Amino acid sequence: MASDKLDKVALLADSRERQSAGQFKEKQQSLQSQQAQLQQLLQFKQEYETRLGDYSEKSIPARQLQDYRLFLGKLNQAIEQQQGIVSEAVLHVDDARQHWQDQAVHKSAMGQLLDKREHERQCAFERAEQLEADEKVLAKRVRDNS
């Protein structure tokens, strides 16, 4: 009865470990996606700054220059916001990694407990077999001496 409960707990630990590993993988993929978006924004900003530099060497209407600067300001805000999202995603990945590691430790402990229990069963079985063999030898000696 206790054996069945222990087996169920070990299965649950295995399931939880696999689930947390999956969540960790999802968080990593989300982080990579957010980082890629940030890189796109940074590249876009660099392209616009280059264009702005090219335009400053030429004469462009003040209104167009103002629009470029306004756009770059909004782009900088978007970059700051995306950097915050990436920072938060990093924290989520760290939390998911820690949870996965905790679950893996628990699963490992359950596996060791089950291995120990199986070893004890095997030892008990071997002792019982040895006892039975000893009793047979003793019974034969008693019969032979009679």
C-alpha cells in the first residue's frame, strides 16, 4: 500500500519536472523573441539616425527634420519599453529555471528513494532465500544424523 503511494508520488514528481522543463523552454523562447524585437528596433533606430545624418548634410525642410526627430523620439520610447519587457522576460526565465531545477532535485530524490526501497526489497528477498537454503541444509543434516 505504501509502495503504491510512493510510486504515485514519484510519477507526480516526474510529471511536474517535465512540465516545469516545458515552461522553462517556453520562457526562453519568449525571451529570445523579445530580444529579437529589441534588436529590430535598435537596428531601425540606427538606420533612421543614419538617414537623419545624411539629411543634415543636405538641405531639407525644417518640418521634415522635425518629423524625423519626433519619430526618433517615439522610437526611443519604444526601445525603452522593449528593454523593460526584455528585462522582465529575463526574470521570468530565471524563475522558470529555478523552478525546473527544484522539480528536478525533487524527482531525483524520489528516484533515489525508490532505488533504495528496491534495494531493500532485493536484500530481504536474498536473506529469505538464504534462510530457506540454510534451513534445508540443516534439515538434511538432521535427517542424515538420525
